[in-house]
Amino acid sequence: MVNHGIGVDLLDEMICGIRRFHEQDAEVRKSFYSRDMNKKVRYFSNNSLYRDPAANWRDSIGFFLTPDPPNPEEIPAVCR
């Protein structure tokens, strides 16, 4: 992102946090796995798995900030 007031150092640390999350043991990541759209922090695979004609496998972690951001305790420690 450019010209949004977010420093490059902060963006780099966000990417490092996501990398640390994905490098954890699968059992640790699994505790965040959910398809529940109401959760503020979700680890999921193929959000459109049941809609797309072909699977494009990808694992993602999402942080949903609106209307209310998650509490810090809800965010994986390696991503804080």
C-alpha cells in the first residue's frame, strides 16, 4: 500500500507475522480453522471452494475488523 499513511516497517512486520503463523505446526493452526463467517479471526482454505468450478488451494488467515475489531487475545500470538 502506498500513500495510505501506513509505514513500510509496519507492513513488513504484518507480512512476517502471517509467515510465522503459516510456519507453525498444523495442530496449532487448526485451532483457528473455521468457516464461520461471524468469527473475527479465521484460518480457512479456499473461501470459494463450493462455488468455483475448480479448486485453487490456498490457506489464509483473515482478520475481520468491522464493525468491531477482534480482541488482542483472539489474534494468534505470532501475529500480534
